Amino acid sequence: MSWRALRIDTAALGALAGLAAAGLHFAGALKSTPLAAVLPLDLTLLAGALLLPLLALLLLTRRWWLHGLLAPPLAGAALLWLWLVLAGGWSRSSVILAAKLPEVVLLGPLMLLGGLAVGADTAARRLFVGATLLAGPLVAVSVAVGLATGQVVLGGAVGANPDLLRVQYQLAGLAIACAAGLGAVRLVEAAGWKERLFWTAYTLALAAAALLPGGRMGLIALGLSVLLTPALRCWSAGCPRAALRWAGGAAVAGAAAFGLLLLKVQALDGLRTLERFTEGGLEASARPALWRAALDWGGATLPWGLGTGGFTLAAGYGERRGLYPHNHLLEAFAEGGLPGLLFWLLCFGGAAALLLLRARHAAPERVARIAALVLPVGLAAMVSTDLGNRMVWFALGLALSLGVVARRA
């Protein structure tokens, strides 16, 4: 047998980075599934160990072209990481700082690079999208079965730490929202009625599943993703009227369905997400108090801020990382002061601007898929998660990937 017959296509192997990246990105949600429970290793560690060599292969087997619009957000990210390291020097925290800073400055750049590479490469992106389309229903079914059998509560194990339970149902909602947004994009791209019927049923089933875990942000993210990403797909393809028709029709249908459920109070039994909407809404949440505290402490410690990880101690909560400001921008302001705020705006604001500016120049199907993957995580960053969350940095890389072109070497 010749060596040619035994040769491994390293370029194709590098594309598997998209599959490993999806596993790492949605590991928190997938841990609630029976399949992840029987793995001999933690899913996060397993996916991360697979991603590193595959990402190296992907980077080495492609030629990369970077658009000039990438310079401001990448500079903002680098400056933000550097500033958060310096700001740790005057932080009163020891426990949160020691846990958070490595996630920001070590894991953050790696995840951003992974998002850039996977989002830019066609084969890797296709595998990532395919894995997300499978992960959403898998998480949804697992949560539904777990709730029906009493094995999970709000997407977590019975008797588990309440803080972990909240994180679990939030992550489940994000996985479902990302998959639903991709399903809606496939629906507007469908050519035949059978394909349209399948993707309609797929998206509606995930929308129904989002009513179960209890994550309000997940349901809102799903609604906005289904509403906006197919419209962006049409607009990016030069069909603004089709975009308006989709947005208008989806908004009316979603509002009607939501209103009907709220009118039938008895239908709320078991639909934990809707129950949480009727339990007092935003005024019953701790978020407004955390947002006000972050604004107050940011203003009181101008221009340098409290120091990385210092918010919870200053606000009187002690070394409890779960009581972070629940808004990335406010967290950057409170702990990083004016430099942290400016660098955050340059980084994340620049990424949003790049996505919008490139939407009419990149391939419409690519733009819509990236938007469907980024939008739910971006919304979550403004009401939950802190700067150490790896999903946010990976989503940032995906958004920036619209300014990158990859070709097989």
C-alpha cells in the first residue's frame, strides 16, 4: 500500500476544531444530558483538550486575510486584558481575583482566537453549526425528561447548589436559543415545502422547550434571534422587503402565542420560564440593585475603579462571585474605571460595528449563522455572566470572524 493511500488530510482534520469548539462552548448546557453524565472525564476538559491540537492544525493549514476593521476591537480586547491585570494590583479581593483573572487573560484570548478561526473557516463553521443544531434539541429533551421524571429541577440535579442551578438553566436556555435561531435561518433558506415544514417544526419545538427550564433571558434571546437573524439573512442578501415581512410576521405570531399562554393561567403549570415572568418581573430580580451598585461604585472610584474582582467586597456581599454586576459594561466600569469602560466599548462595540458593516459584504448565509450564534450570548452578557465567561469571548471571536477570510493552504 502506498504512502499516498495512508496520508491523512490534515486540512480536513483541522476542520474538526469546529466540532470540538461547539462541545466546549456548550459544555455547561450539555452536562445536563445523560450522555455527558456517563463520560469518564468532565466534558469541558475533554472538549478543551481536543480543541487545542485541532485549532493548531486549523491555523496551520489555512491562509488568513484580516480586514482593517478588526484592528480597533482586537486592540480594545488586548488593552482590556492588560488593564484588568494592572487593576488587580489595587483590588481588595483575593479569592475572586485569583479565580477570575486567569479566566479573563488566559482563557479569554484562546477562546477569542478559537471563535475567529472557526467562524472564518467554512468547513469548521459548518461543523460548529451542525453540532449546535443537534445540541439544542438534545438539551431541550434532556431538560424535559428530567423535569417529567423528577431528576432535575430547573435544569440541574435535585439537591444541587442553588447558584449552580441558576447557571444550569441559563446555559440550557442559551443552547436552545442558538439552535432555534439557526433553525429559523434554515427556514427562510428552505427551497421546498417539506424542508420548510421540517424547519418550522424544529424552531417551534425549541421555542416550546424554552418555556421549561426557567431562564427568562434564554426565552427572550430565542425570540429576538428567531425574529432578527432570518431578517438579517434577507437584508444581507439584498431583500429588505423580505426582511420586513419576516420580522413583522414573526413578531405578530410570537406576541400572539405569548399573550395566549399568559391568558390561560392554568397552562403555566410546569412552564417554569413563564412562571418566572409572572412572579414580579424585573422588580423582583436582584439585577437592578446590582446595576445601581456598579454605577455608584464606578462613579465613586473614578478614574481607576475598584480593581479586578473588587465589586462584591465593595458592595458588601463578600467574596461571592455570583453577585457580580450582571452586565459586562457596568462590570468593566466598576472594576476597571474609565479605562476599563473605554477598552470594553472599543472591543465589544467595535465587534458589533464590524458585524453590521460586514453584513452586506460577507456571504449572507455566513452572516446569519454567525448572528444566530452571537446574539443570545451577547444578550446574556448584558444581564448575566462576568468578564471571565468563556462563552462571551468565543462569541466575540465569532463576530470578529466576519472580518477574516480563510483559505486552505
